[in-house]
Amino acid sequence: MAKRKGNPEIRDMDNDGDEDDIKLQQQIPGTESERNAEIEKKAKSYLMKMRSRKAAGELESEAKDSLIIAMAEAGETHYRHGNIVVDVGEKRTLKVKDENSSDE
């Protein structure tokens, strides 16, 4: 059987956004490290933000795929209307630009 990859503290979260979803590895009695509340709080905060960023990336990827499909169905590789410019490359790469903004 293949070994599961990834940090078990992150992998085993149920993704409902609660800080208590972060499961810590069990300690062997007598080997526990001293608890630092500030570090623990900041680590949990970081893990939650990292999880949110990953979820946002998945949503962005789905939106990108949907736009590429819509462009292909319309037979378009370039679209421009108002400030929005969309270009689809040969390998289904996508470039979307709002000419009034620095975001791409």
C-alpha cells in the first residue's frame, strides 16, 4: 500500500474552518515540548490562512477552466469588450486582463 503523503496536521482537517480542526500529533508521555501559546496561536492562524488560499486557488482554477471551455465553444481565442481582454493560448493557457487594473 502506498504511503500517504503530506503533513498529518494539515491532511486530516475536515475543512469547515474551525481552529479545533487542526489535529496535533500525539506525544509520548515525558517527551512533550513546553507549550508556547503565542507560537501555537500564530501557527493555527497560518494553517487556516493557508487552507483558505488553497481553496481560493481551486475556485480560481474552476473559473479558468470554465472560461477556456466557453471560449472554445464560441470558437474564440481572443475576446475584447470594454476593459476586459481574454486570450487563450495554444496549450489552453489563459491570459485575462482588465485594462483599468494591474491585476491579471
